[in-house]
Amino acid sequence: MPSCLSRTHLLALALVFLALEPCLAQTAGNLSQARNPEAAAKHRQQGMAYLNQQEPGKALAAFRAALELDPKDAESHDLIGVVLGGSGGFEQAISAFKEALNLNPKLTVAHYHLAVAYEQVGRSSDAISEYQESMRLNPGFLDAQYRLSAICRKRGDRDGAIQLLREIVKAKPDFAEAHYNLGLELRQQGDLEGAIRELRAAIDLPPPQPKSYDALGQAFSERGKYDVAVESFEKAVQLAPQDPSYHYDLGLALRMQGNLDAAQAEFRSALQLAPQHALAHRALGLVLRQKGDLQGARAELIQAVHLAPEDAEAHYNLGSVLLKLNDLPGAVEQLRQAVRLAAYLSEARQQLIQALERSGHSVEAAVERAEANRVDQEREAGGKAMVLIDAAKQSLANNDPQGGVAKLRQAVALAPDLAEAHFQLALALMASRADRAEAERELRRAVELTPKDARARLELGRLLEAAGKNDEALAQYRAAVENAPGLVAAHRALAGNAMAASDWPTAAAEFRSILAWQPDDAEAQEALRHLPGGR
């Protein structure tokens, strides 16, 4: 984590301590009700010194002594939680952090520590709430932003993760790990230029990290710049020669560059380090096939399918080699496996047809040919649907909602399992003020096809709420914020739904969440000022 607040590091520091003696990990006994804050502060400071000296037992005793002198010392409750968390007693730590927050709800660091403890026990949704609250109380709290960005990434909330990581690298440009993670997210989003920029920034910061060079090489490979990619992968290999994944990635770029001998050497290096590396076996098999060594390719690809039996590409590659070796039964078996695992792998199906025909199984070959035609038509329809979606968006941008709806209906007809077509059709229907029932059906289908699509759930919730189906709308809003914590519009919709139901605690929580992501949001600030318990 970045070095922002020294107190926020105490939990991470405590996590590496040895377990405490059982007697020290027990809940404090009856505390005196007499308050002596000044004397308590001295014990608390001594306890923090013990923590820094990695003496958790003495630290815990000092914090308990502070509470004897001042039972309302929220900071000592928080620090006790830190020590208990360091011993692995996360549930006890959670209780201590909650007690600290009961005494002082604005103790930012306790919200942060509670979030970390929630993560440790698998309560990521509760962790999100606490990270957001610590960010609301302390805008620019980089430690909380960074840990929350990691949760967003795990949940597929790429936009939320990118927003947080952008804020972090702006505030702390020397934080290499944040640049690296931002580069990964931008690459996944298709922004290769942005990814390359962030990964270069990570590389420029000491110490040199091989994973940053490797990620940069992958971004260059996706752009087809294999010469530059090879240079990046070579640097990763130089920095971490014992990591097989870097040899493998370098081998892939060398193969695409046309340097088969060098690629072969890298794949063999990867396999020396990790003999069970299925992808390296597959890649080496492909190089050997290109070089005309069919027996060597066969041996490597047999290893690949043995180690990764669900890898359709490995089955296809092995099948194609066996076909060249005139092992028709073996080729048919492997190619059948390939098309079973990946119906759209048309090259495998074409080779299967060839193997069946050469084996004299003309009827089966005809069946496969018909299936190949069907799959090709389906793929072509999907491509046309995507073109129609883009055209429909342009129609909507040109204030032609009817034209957009017509195109999107065509897209849905062509690709009924394409969630984006259903989602965009629903948006167009709402924009054209068409039948809301049809829009609802389309959104339900989009959610059915992609249950984690927070955008579809948000829009479905809005339609349901407008139709008076508040309970159903609430469920959709909750699912939206669960899947995309950074989707402020979903938090706002959930807050509005809660307000309508006089559910003040939920409304206040959601307005606080909005302020975690948008600290200057005037609407949320105003709502909290007037909500019961909103402050």
C-alpha cells in the first residue's frame, strides 16, 4: 500500500506478528468508568511504540491500560483491534473496531481497519462499505482507494477500478504498483495507448519490476509491434530468469516475429522451469509443426492435452498434426474434442470434416459440414448484429430513436443471445417512449444473459420503480451496486428508492457511498444534512 497515514499501516504490520498468548487475546474485563484521557494517551503512545518494535503482547497490555483510564478512548479500541487482527483473531478485531466506531463514528482509520478485517474473513461487501466511508470522511485516502480498487477489479467493475487508480497515480505519481494495475485495467478495456503509457510509468519507477515489462510486452503484442514487445519480454526475463511465464511470453512474441529457433529455445526454457506448463507445451508443439518436426510436435501436443484437457486449441493443434501424420482415428478423436469444447472453432471443424472424409465416414462428414455452415451463419449474424448496434447508436445520437429501435430489433433477431443487443434495444425503446413492457422484457433478457451487468440491472430497476414495482426495483439496484461499487448512478437510484420507502438508514448509507466516489456531489451532501442520522 502507499505510504499515506502511518496508523493505517499498523494492521498490515500486525498481520506479520506471531500469534499472541491466549490470555492476551481475551476481551478486556470490566473497565473503570473514571476517565483520565491524558494518562490514557500516554499508555496509548507507549502501545504504539511497542507495535513499532514488534512487541504485540506489550502493546495490547498498554492499550488495555489506556482503556482502564478512559473507557471512551476510541483510538485504543481501534489499536486493540489492530493487535488482535495481527494474531489472526479477526472476529475479535472486528468487534474492537466496531466499538471504536460506536464511540467515534468519524474515526476514519477505524473504518479502514474494519474494512481490512472484513476482507480477511471474506465479507467483501461489508469491506466496500467501510472503505467508502473512510474515503468519504477523508477524501483522497489513498490506502482505502487502493484496496477498494482491488475489490472493484475482482468484481469486474473496471470503470470503478480505473477511476480510483487514476486518482491514486495523480496524487502519488511515484506509486509504481498503481500505474501497473491501471495499465492492466486499461488494456482489458481496449485502451492500449493508455495501458502502454501507464506501464511505461511503472517501469520508470524503481525498483524495476519484471511483471511491468511483461505487461508492457503484452500490450505491444496486441498492437502488433512485436519487435518492441520482444525487447520488453527480454527485460522481464533478464530480471526474473527463473519465472517460466516470462520465457513463455517472450517465446510467443518471437514466434509472431518469425524467429522460430529463438521461440523454441524460450519455450524449452519455460518447460525446464515448469514441466507442467501446458501452454508452453502447446506453443512448442506449434513451433515444431511450423518447422516440419511433426513427431516432435505430436509429443508436445499430447502433453498439452494431457495437462489441460479442456483446452480446445490444444486438441485442435494435436488433431491437425495427427491428420498430417495420417493418424486418422487419432485426428478425428482430437478434432471432435476441439469442436465440443469450442463450437466456433471453425478451423477445427473443417479439419474434422477432412479427417472423416479421408476415413470413409462421408455421412458423418456431411453432418459436420451442415453444422459448420450453421455455426458460420451464426457467427456472421453476430458480426452483423454488432454492426447494427453501432449504427443504431449513431441513429440515437442523431435524434432518430425510431431508426435506432428498428436496427436494434434486427440485431436481436440476428443474435438472440447477444446481451448487448437486448440492452441497447431497451435503451432505444425508452428513448423513443415506446412500450415500456417491451423495454422491460429486453432488460430482463439482458440480465438473464449477463447477470453481473450493473448497467442493465440499473435500467431494469428504474423501469420497475416507474411501474410501482418497488421491491423488485430495490433488488435490481442492490445487485447493481454489488457488482459495480463505483456506479454512482446505481447508488443514487438505491438512495432514492430508500427515501421513497422512508428507509432512512439505507438512504443515508447510499448518499455516503456517493460522496466516497464524488466528494463534491451537492445533492448527496444536501440529502445527508436533512436525513435523520445522515450526518
